[in-house]
Amino acid sequence: MSVLVVTGTSTDVGKTVATAALAANAVAAGLRVAVCKPAQTGVADDGPGDLQEIRRLVGDSVRLVELARYPDPLAPDTAARRSGRRLLELDEVVDAVRALDAGYDLTLVEGAGGLLVRLGVGGFTLADVAATLVAPAVVVVAAGLGTLNHTALTVAALHSAGVACRGVIIGSWPAAPTLAERCNLDDLPAVAGVPVLGRIPAGSGALDAARFAVRVSEWLGSPLRTKRLAGDASVVL
């Protein structure tokens, strides 16, 4: 069993599509996959959230678990206080992920916003969740100017928390990259100290599930690679 945490340098960098791609890659390898989204914000109770987007892109074979939902598009702890709803607790999130891990080959945990966004009681973050689970992380990053600094800071924060970072995924790679974007692709490994694991083309979230599944290996490599990222040394890439 394996757990892999998916975080980002900020909001709107493509975490959900990258999580869907990792899930689809693992499903293609014949793995049983679960995705946990501890907190969803900015969505009405009856509205479609990030997990529904993952369902649309990957299909019904993936187990999806959301622990809390808040209507305001804010950090989860702030959104919880404004709505009068309960805040998540670290142990609650960890226990839910461990329960999924006991029944699935791979459990992906998608954060909200960036790594150090406060998720609930005591201001715990996704870094705290990963550290408690002793789970590695991948970081979804932007392609353009500013991404070198944001990525280096996020990877450094993971390392400071004792969390292994497997690498970064560029969440929205443009069809016609600028000079800055092309240079960032070369510079990211040196600046962040971790590999670039893949590039997801801009607009990939608009694909249907069939085309998404076909394209995923082009973006992330071998279907077995996702499980290897989560720490299963038995998988040879």
C-alpha cells in the first residue's frame, strides 16, 4: 500500500488535473486507487468539486473521499470559521487516509491551495499530514515567471517538515512556451533539487476520460511510475 501527497506552489496551478493524471496512470497499471481531498472550498454543498472533476477525467474505478466542504473560496480554516462549520482535525485526516491505504494500492491526497495553507484546528497544513503519514509528495508548479522561487520554497518547506519530495509536475504547459517557460523547464531541477516528472498540456482538463487516459503516459511516463513515486521500491521504471 502507498500514499502520495499532491501539493502545489499555489492555487490554480493544476493540482486537480495532475492528481487525475496520477490516478489514471496508476489505474492503467492495474492498481486500485483512492483519492482523498481533505477540504474543498469555494463550492456549494450540492455543487461539483475537485473530486467530481477527477471522476469525470478518470472514471468510476477510483474511490473518492472528501472530508469537509466550505462555500467561501478561502483557506479551509478561514472558510470554516466564516461558515460556522467545524474545522478539520489532523488526526481525522490522517485516520481517513490510513483507512483508504489499508484497502487500496495507491492513495492520493490532494491539498487545497499551496503547501502551507491552514486546513483546520491548530493551523495544521498538508505538510503536517504528509509528515504524520510518512508519505512522500509531488509538487504541481506553474510554467512561467516566478515558478523557480515558488517551487524552491515549497520543496524546502517539505524537506524542513521531513517530507520527501519525489519531484515536480508542470500543471499547465503551454502549446507555445515563451523563453521564460523553456528556460524554467531546464532550470527547475537545479533550483529545486528534484526532477521534473512531467508536463501536462494546458487545456487537458477539457478532455474526455477516454482521451485523457490515452494521453497520460505521454505526460507522466510509464503507468507503473506513479506507484514508484509513492515509494514502492518493487516497481522498476
